[in-house]
Amino acid sequence: MKRYKNIVFAIFIALTLAVSVIAPRIALADSDEIWALAVDKYTFEPIEGVHIVIYQGGSTIVAEGETGADGYFRPYLPLPDGAYRVEQTTYKEGYVPQVNSFSYVFSGASSGLGERVVANMENQPILGNIIVKVVDTDGNPIAGATLKATAANVAGPHIPTPPFTQTGILTMEADGSYSLTTGADGSVVIPNLMGNTSTTITQLTTIDGYQIDTTVRVGQITGTNTTATVTFVDPRIPAPTPAPDPTPAPEPEPTPAPEPTPAPEPQPQPEAPKAKKVKKSVLPDTGDNALTLPLIIGVAGATVVVAGAALFLHKKRQ
């Protein structure tokens, strides 16, 4: 019995839920109804979480709420004939706050001809351009530098863009990134960027004589500002310091020749005594045999006499 009561109670709950869901729709079949749909103006993507208010007459609020994941606000509220106004009062980040308001006048409900209308709330995205510049440390433009940009959200080419002048080269790659080359004024423009999304930019190359700016920079279109500028500063490569000239080896000083020892001054010598002049005897000519022989005999005889005398004296003393 208890089990039977539980089954009956479950059926009752199910019928109550079904009636609560179906009854308004049955009632709406012969009454007026307003829905609202919030979408991106250019992509028509649904926008979730914006606030919708439905007014009757001038200022009487009859329904309000947030859009769902599909962009719709469905109050499921039967409305009597009369004048109504639908307004969007909040906006998602990245969209221009503007008055989205639609007015409707219903008159068929009293005759059993209910009408449903959908207020299409097109939200204007904030669009803008990023100007990328490459300069040197003095602010002079550098033409021919290359960069890469990864844009998080790029609007299609059919979407109107704030005006700009392109002096550089912009190429979209297969992966959705951009290849950039700066023009004569050192700049290149990335157009059609959605607001409040970041664009990451890195420098790849620069011209001879400079070093690239290795800082990863981020450009962003924010608020109602339609132009952002990102600047890279490339410093010059310092000139190499010249090697110092080699110090020349000192030239050897010539060794001075020793000064010659002065010769001693000659001392005055005492005068040698003058030799007495000896008369030169005139010898007879040896070739004169007549005189030579008697002379020899005379000398020999004198010698014998002297010798004999000396012998005699010697013996006598003994």
C-alpha cells in the first residue's frame, strides 16, 4: 500500500511540473510574447550574460533578466495588447556601450491572434588598429625590420575599420599570425583588431649595424580607443675598440767606444855625456905586405919580452 502511494505521489509531481511548463506556452498561443537576442554585430555570435529589460508603456518593468549561452532572453510571459519597449542595459567587455532599444505595439491578443517577437540586440564590437614602429635610440625610423604578431581576435575583412595608412608590408600566415615588415617611416599597421583582446608582437630581424629589441610587446585595443601604438627600439652595435698600436721595442743605444788612453808624455831624458873624440888611427892597407910583416914580428917580440919579465918577477918573489 505504501509503495502504491509513492507511485501516485511521483505521478502527481510529474504532472505538476508538466503543467507548470506547458501551461504558459498554451496561454501564450493566443497572447503576445517578447524575446530578446544579443549577438555580435559583425560575426552574429551570441552574447551571453547581458541584461535585458522589457517595459510596458513608459516605465513599467514587466520582465528582466540575463541572456543565456545561446544569446536569448526568454521570459515566457504572456503580454496583453499594448505598447512595449525592450532595452539592453549592460554590455560585455570589448563592445561599445550603446542604447539598444526596440519598441513594439501588440493588438492581436484580444482577437486570439497572439504574436511573438524577437528583439535582435546587435552589439557593436570595439575595433581598432595597432601601429607597430621600429626606431633607433635617437627615434629615427628603421625600415626593413621584420616582426611577427599573434592576434587573439581579428575581425573579418568585410568589417569597417578605423582609417589608416599602410606604409609597411602585412601578410597573414596560414596559422593566423601576421608577418610584418616596416616601411620607410619605420612602421606597419595591423588593422581590424577586436577590442580588449591582446596581440603579442616580437621582432625577428633588423638592418645591418643594429641589434634587435628582444622585448616581447603586447598591443591592445581598449575602451573606445581605436588606435594603439607599440614601439621597438633597436640600439646600434657599438664599433669595435681598435687594438692599441704595439709599443715599438726601444732601439739599443750604441756602446760608446772607450776613449783611448792618452800616451804618456815623454819625460825629458838627461843628455848623455858626449863621447870623447878618438882620433881614428889609420891602419895601413892590409894589402901592403911590405909593412905588415915587420909589424907582426915586432908585436910578437914585445909580447915575449913582457911575458918573460913577468915570469922572472914571480920567481924572484918566491
